[in-house]
Amino acid sequence: MIKPDEALRIILEEVKIQPIKEVNLMDSLGYVLAEDVFSDINIPPFNNSAMDGFAVIASDTVGASNNFPCKLKVLGDLAAGNVSDIEIVSGSTLKIMTGAPVPQGADSVIKKEDTTLSGEEVSIYCEAKKGGNIRLAGEDIAEGERVFTISTPLRPQEIGLLASLGKSKVKIFKPPRVAILSTGDELVEIDKPLSPGKIRNSNTYSLTAQVILSGAKPIPLEIARDNMDSTRKLIQKGLEVSDILLTTGGVSMGDYDVVKDVLDDLDAELKFWKVAQKPGMPLAFWCFGEKIIFGLPGNPVSTMICFDEYVRPAISKMMGRKHIFRPEVDAVFEHDLKKKPGRTFFVRVKVRTENGKYYVSLTGPQGSGILKSMSLANGIAIIPAEKTLVKTGDEVNVHLIDLPEDH
Ligand code: AMP
Ligand code: MG
């Protein structure tokens, strides 16, 4: 039995960054940039108006006020998308819309609200500031500038910036394909009736959902039955189509727990089996050529927590992310919890903030099959192996699986 830190270290040592793939810009959201991106233009490309108003020469408006407006001759108007060859000379102005290029001669824009227009004459009620309401060429991004470095996660704002650079295709680290295999004679599919002794296969669904949120590509397989033939057939199928294979169930000590035997037969290299933790003790990990295999325990909460603590960081690393772990906080524990020494406890908690401090309370019974208390949780509190008692008011480390509640 190894410690959780050691298990994580072994896993992260084995996983490699994925190959690079070029995709359409809109297919890159949520992935990580696999190239540096430079701009071949200024953004904005030309000086333009930040307001609907009038393009003026600032010195023309000196002394202008509500009582003594300055009057200028309007030479025409200019909408966004057009250019004007009119040059502004002293005493004249051009009506201009937001985004339109500032005409020659003008050095400021007065906003429409500070003017009144009558015929070809506009009255201006305030002094213009030189450069006022003008967005300068290149003020956002200069031509030749490195806009993004490799490893930048692509969020909506990066997508927008890449679009303005004209990057219709971008290079990303390819999301790994993750095959998901539930094992168990007791399992029935969710659209089938339950008969005596049977339960619904929920792990395939919770894991598929976790894989989707991690950014990888899930490939759910059919249920493997608790015999060597069925399990071997589906493990082989999973390995053919994936970069990572997740199995659930069948890695404990039961008579019908055949996942390890099948992988032994296939000559997969077992890196560890059993981690000193609760839930999720039977967790196993193999390498198989370039592929990796996680033998997740069958209990629904064990499966989910093992995914979050071990598989998710591995996927994040493969996808080129720099930050591969959940954010963590220290929080005040609001219960007394007794435990035996020897195993790290991953405890389902509700995290809340109050006056800038984090507090955590248990979400309910902590049995490894009790998915309801997982559903109520937005954090996993880590109770170190050597601890035998956590008291109300003690600080614990918490992995945030969701945003804390604000009370
Ligand atoms: P095992 O590790 O195969 O002994 O399974 C441990 C527990 O998890 C048993 O109670 C199983 O019925 C349950 N279990 C295993 N696989 C699944 C699954 N795919 N969905 C829901 N429960 C499962
Ligand atoms: Mg089983």
C-alpha cells in the first residue's frame, strides 16, 4: 500500500504531453495553446473614435462652455467601416460614429451629448482634450507583438483576441481519448428495469461527465461482466480506441474481481495497487505501451474521488495545462471527526466563506457508496493519514471541486 502523494507522483511521472493538433478557432475553446502567437497587425489597425460625436481640433474649443459654446462647421459625417478624405481645418468638424477612423487634421472627439447640431453648424459645450476619445492604432496590440505564449489556456477572451488577429486555425494539445469501462454482474443499463440483486450502472455516467469537464474525450464502453472473457474483450477494445483506460470495480479482493488478472495476462505493467486512503483504497495503475490504465474502485464515490484526485491531474498534464490541480484552501472544520491512523481521508464537504474565512461542514454520511453526500459537496477535505481526531475549529486543507458558497 502506498501513500496518496506517492501514487500521484508515479502517475504524473508516467504521463506525457499529448501531440499537437491544428483545429478551427471555435474548436479550441477549453484547450491549451500549443504555439506562440504573434500579431501581424496593429489592433486597433487605425486611430478611431471611441464615441459617437464630432472630430475636432482641440485648440478650436478652448474656452467652450455651456454659456459660451464654440461653433464649428460640419463638413460631413463618417460611419464606422468608412474612410473620409476630408481634412479637418480650424473652424470645421466632421460628425463621426464609434469605430470610424479619425479624419486627417482632427486630434480629439467631442461626444454627441456635449453638443447640439443645427443644420450645418454644431455647438460644442466643453473643451476638447487633445487625444480625447480617440483609440490609438496599436494601443491594444502592436504589430509584431507576441500576444500569447505556448500553454495559454483558451477561454472566451483568448478566442476573441485570436479572432481579431485573424487566426482562423490554432494549434492545441490534443485532448486524450478516455475509454470508460464499468465492470460488474450486478449492473444494468439505466434504461433497463431493475431485477432482484441488480443496481444501475452509474459510474459510467459520473465518469463520462468528469471526463467531459476535464476537457478530454470520453468513450463509454458497454458493461463488462465479472469473468475473464468479457472483461478481457472489453479492456482490449478500450485500449484500442483510447489514450487512457478507466475501469471501475473488480479491483478489490473479491472472488470475481478479475480486472487485475486480465491486465496481468495482457502484460500491462502494474505500477501500484492499493493506496492508503479512504475512500478509494483499491486504486490500481498500469502502463501499457504509451497508454495508461486506472483501475478505479467500484463504489460510486470512490470512483469519483479517485478520478478527481488522480485522473484529472493526469489529463490536465497531458493537455498541456500548467495548473493541473484543483484550487485548495485552508478551512475551519465544523465537526469533531475521529478516525484510525494510517489512511488519508477524503471527506465530502460543503465549503462556505464568512468574513473572508473558509468553513467546511460534512455533507452527510461518508460511506463510499453514498453518492448523495457527493452531490451536496463542493469540496473534498483532506484529513492526513496520521491524524486520529479533527476537532471543531481545527484547520483542514480542502480541494475545491466547485465555488464555495458565500454566506
Ligand atoms: P467492486 O469494486 O466491483 O467490488 O464494487 C464495489 C461496489 O461498487 C459494489 O457495491 C458495486 O455494486 C458497486 N459498483 C461497481 N460498479 C458500479 C457501477 N458502474 N455503478 C454503480 N455502482 C457500482
Ligand atoms: Mg464488482
